[in-house]
Amino acid sequence: MPDQPTPPGAVGEADFPARRIKLTPAASIAPEPVIWAWEPEPGIGRIPAGALTLAAGREGTGKSSFGIWLAARLSRGQLPGTFHHQPRTVFYAAVEDSWSRTLVPRLMAAGADLERVYRVDVDDVLQGETMLSLPLDTGPLEAAIAEHQVAALIIDPLMSTLGQNTDAHRTQDVRRALEPVVRMAERTTALTLGIAHFNKTTGTDASQLISGSGAFKDLARAILAFAHDRESGEQVMTQTKNSLGKLDLPSLSYRIEGCDIPAAGGTANVGRLDFTGIAERSVEDTLSTTADPEGAGERDEAATWLTDYLTEQGGEAPAGDIIKAAEKDGFAKRTLQRARSKVGVTSQKSGFGKGWVWVLNVTTPTEGDTKVPKVPTPRSLAPSAPSLSPSPNPTPSVTTTAGHCATCGDPMTAIEPDQTTHPGCTPSIF
């Protein structure tokens, strides 16, 4: 029987679609809790496992150093979260930096277990060894992540790994390249960190400053922004997106310190990132800072006011009381925070379960310098934030006075006879 012509509008076998709609009832999908790779406190997470996170900032702000810090912590099991006390493998795909001259010395300075950090490249039959290309290499990459039980994939910078036919400024192109990576992260539960740059435009919304299409920030579940305040010298990290957790997390201050690492035939000097505590200012504050003379004069006045106020209070006072008193005298909170950095006032916890206090550092001025007078010793200095420099032993070393908490200094109670710290009062990575 001769073939019958296909009726107009009908679908023949040759035209059968390769893609079909797949329907899944919500009732068949079991709810799951968020798994945090970096969870400084229970229920307060900064970086989710199984999702894409961006670390973004201008050149020289330390975002790549943060990637090294993160890799080192995970390789030693020192990051509070789902991998805590579980040293895990980290995959590191770096496009711009030399492994032998830069990355390995940086990892050594950060205290990483080099046996657990792997350089990621691709062997191509035609091109030989080449860099990772997304989404082309997502399949074999996922297989390698599963085989080695990888905790994190770090890509520096993320934009450079997009395929050659991908326009990083077109939303559809970026989504086509990165959506498979996002799904890979979900299936493997590996933290995926992409290093991103700010563009050259001005503004205070750090997420909007990320170079390329807006799809980068849309696909990321968390964004960490990095900035360097050239006026105060403070370096700050702020969580500008946290789709799976709390957004009102405190900004963290950090420093990049030079470190000499022995190398064949000489010494490699590299930077090492160390977090130093809670920052009073955010990346948005830093981006909005202007160098106008009027603003500088106002900060100088606020610095003098703050020094006088704390001196009268015996060297320290609750942060909330200071801000209220300053606003009453005409100084805005943001101006006061900038002045705080200028005169070296530190923010510290006043004790277990208590609030924050601002402390005027006890300094004897040198001849000709009257900016920071010597003041009486503060009534109750809280312990400083714990050092975050990686160490082979993740348990902090503490000393204690009999009957007092080794962390906050407050008295221990009768129900804690064998403990040296209050429950939940052990030092954490902020």
C-alpha cells in the first residue's frame, strides 16, 4: 500500500520532537534542608553546598585570595559547616595565575593540604592540554567530582571558562553555559565558587557591578562582595545575596599579609588572607565613600567627638549608646563609622550573651601627635576575635581562669563544672 501523505498540521515520525515536556507533581518531591558549606553559627549560613556562589570585587581586593583561603580551610576540615572536621578534596580551575609561581605558594601560605587540592585542566585529543570550557566539560567534570568526593569547585575567574561561542554579556548565552553547572552542583552537593570582577561603572549595589550579563548574579544563590577602603585602609567582605539563608549577616574585615614561601632557587612572596573580625562598615559604604573636602572635614569632627566621648566614658561604651549620642549631636551613623576606623576604635563583644562595645585603644601619643590621647584602661575588655590563620589543628588553643569562660570571660555556672567555655561560646569563624 503506498504511503499516505501526512495531513496538514499533523506530526510525522521524522518530525517527532527530541525534547518533550516533563511533568513532576510537587507532592512527589520531598523537602530538604539547606546544606551549608560555610555555617559560622547553627542556622546562619554564608555559602551553600550544592549551589553557585560568586566572590566579586575590583582588581586587588582579595577575592582570589579568598578562594585560596576557602580551599585551604576545606582541605583541612577547618571550615564550620557540613564539612567541618572532614578534610575534603577541592578542585581548583585557575585561568590567569601560574600554579608553580603563584597558586601553590599561596596555598602553602594559607596552610592547605596540597594532597587534597587539585589543579583542573582538560586533555583535548586535538588541542592537547587546555583550560576548562563550560558547558562543554560539565559531564566529565561531574564524574570527576563524584569519584573524588569533592567538597568544592573553585573557578578563577568564572567568565574565562565560558565556551568560545558564549557572549558573556548576553543573558541567554550565560544561562546556556552556566545552568548545567548549577544543576551539577545540586546533584553533587559540591560548593561551586566563581571568582568575578566588577565592571568600570560606579554605584553602591555590588551585585549590579559584576561584569557581564545579569544572569551571573541571577544564577548564583550567594554573592560575596570584596572592597578596599583606601581612606581607612580597611578591607571588607559583605554578603550581598543569600537566597537560601539570612541576608543581614555582618560584614567581615580582613587583611592581606605578605608571606615568604621557600621555593627552588629562591623565595616566593605571596599574599595570605586573614579575617580579623566584624566590620562596622559594609562594601556598600566603601563604594559610596567620596573624597570631597567637606566630607573629610565632617569625619575629622566626628573623630574628635568620638575620642572625647569614649575618654569621658572610661575608654569604652555600648555601640548603640554611642550612635544615639552622636546622632543627637548631629553626626550620622555612617560618618561615625568612618571616624571609628580613622581613630582606631575597635568593636568588641562585651561578654557572653551581651552586646557590642566600642573601645578606644590605649595609645600613648608620640611627640607632635595628639589625635589619640592616652585614656584609662577600659572597664571590661572582651577577648579579641580568634585568629583565622589556618592551622593543622582546627581546635583553638585557649587558656582560662578557674571558674571563668575561656572565650567570653564570664563566670562559669555550677552546672558546667568540667567545661572551660559556655555551651555555644567556642570561637568560630564569624
